[in-house]
Amino acid sequence: MDKTIRKYTNFEEMKADEYREWQALPGYARLHAAFELSLALYQAKEPTHDVQPRLQRTLVHLQRTQG
């Protein structure tokens, strides 16, 4: 983890640096970060429910052609 303090002159420069840093992460790290944010949102939205991390199944119906 980078603990460098940076000073920016404007908001756009800060967001561009943040975007470059995010893109430099490997895919699995970005996916894990998105999962953590999603879990935190559910826990904040429903604090009375016990939110457990788990995979959600997406159902897809594929129409096959006869042949």
C-alpha cells in the first residue's frame, strides 16, 4: 500500500491520478474492492439484517435453435 502524501492543484488532476492508480491494480484486486464496497453498502442499508458475503447466481435463459 502506497502511503505517499500528494498535493494536487485541482480536482481533475486528483481524479486522473486516482483513475491511473485504480487501473494499475490487477483485475482480481479491483473485483475484490468492488465486492467490499457492495457488501458495505448492503450492511449500511440494512443494519438489522446479518449480511453474509456470498456469490449470487445469475440465471440466464438461452434459446437454442432446432437443428
